[in-house]
Amino acid sequence: MALNNRLKEYRARIGVNQQELGSMVHVSRQTISLIERGDYSPSVTLALKLAKVFDAKVEDLFTYVDDGKGESENE
């Protein structure tokens, strides 16, 4: 499964860097970087915190893309 995101775009809109955004949602700059690169999928709680910072819906920030490699339906 792939989780695409528009975090960098939204971060630029409010004029904050990764460190500042991380501080706003209580995670490290590295976590923000990993999310932006698509190397880390945030928890539901973190996704909701990020959406709140941007006054957006989680769906505005993150999009699930089925790449055919996801977990089976029985798991």
C-alpha cells in the first residue's frame, strides 16, 4: 500500500519548516521528513494533528493508493 501526501505543499502554504511543523505536532523534524518522502505513514492521531494545524481534512493531506502489494483482506 502507498500513502501519498501533500504535506510539503501545505507546510509551504503556512510558511513553516520541518522543524517548526514537528514542534507544532510534537514529533521530530526527521518524522516530518520521513512522512513527506513517503517513507513513514503517520498514526491516525498524528494525521489528525497535522490536519488541524493546516485547518484541512486528513483526506486533503493524505491519499491512499492501492499498489497491489498491500495486506490480504483476511489479515
